[in-house]
Amino acid sequence: MNTPRQRRRAAGWPVALAAFATFAAPAAPVAYTVDPAQSSLTFVGTQQGEKFTGTIKSFRAAVRYGPTELAASTLDVSMDLKSIDTRSGERDAALATAIWFDYAHTPTATFKSVGPLRATRDGAVADADLVIKGKTKRIAFPFRFTANGATANLDARVTLDRLDFGLGAGEWADDSVIGHKVDVVVHLVLKPAAN
């Protein structure tokens, strides 16, 4: 038969376990939407050795992120390619053609994380499928996530090869005419998604 002291100790176990579970449970990822007025999605390419910058003016992003819950965190971005602005009317008109982005048939590009995000010494990394012009490329996407109270910033820079997506054919495939490598720069200002 248990003594009163043993019974009191046994009765305290459920309370202690509940308190430990509450303390140890990781925070669930927070759902964010992008603030388009403060965010930017740009790319830097080269044309005949000269750098130029393009901006994708219209895009949507849904982010679920928790620094201790990377397995449940996700990135999902949709980009309206028709909104690309490279500050050159001639170049922008060329990008609309079938040789380049082919807006008539593939006006949207998508970026979606696949599998759990990974933690590295320099920050988080998402393995993601980037789809442009109907071609899918699995890329590693390292990014820095900075919380600012209820809002947050997501910043990243990644280098792509345009030929992986069939962008530029014939004479335009020449690296000396239009560089194969394109740097994509992401700056997202995020706010909590409405429930």
C-alpha cells in the first residue's frame, strides 16, 4: 500500500508531464503573406558584357516558417512574367517572344519548396522546384529570415543558368551575347496571414 507521501508524488506526475510538454513543444510555423509595396524580386543579367537589371513587378508569395519547425515550413511563390521590366522596351519585347519566356503560352513561373527545409551554419536552405517556360529545375535556395516583431524579412540571392529553362535559342544561346548566368535577388517583407 502506498504511503500518503507516495500518493502525493504519483498525483503530481500528470501535472509535471503536462508542464514539460508545454515547455518542450516547438512553436508551429507562422503563415505569412508578402507586402508587395515593400518587397522586390529582381534579376541581374549581362547583354554583350554589360550588366542589366530586371524587375518582376507582380508576384505572390505564401510563406510558412518556424526556425524550430523547418520540417513543416514551406515557400510558395508565383510570378507574373508579363510584369518583367528591364528598362528597355526593345529587350522587354524580345523577352515576350517564344525564343525567350513565351508569355502567350507560359505567362507564369512558379517556385515551390519540396521536402523539409534544412538548417545550415549560414541560415536555412530550401530545396525547391523552379518552373519557367514549362521546364522544372530543382535548386538549393539559401535564405536569411529575420523576424521584426509580427513581421519578418526574407532575403536571398541565387544564381541560375537560363539555358536550364530553354531561355534564348539560336544566336541568343551564345554566352557572349546574353550571359548564361543570371543572379536572382529576393527581398520579401512578410506580414502574418489573415486567419
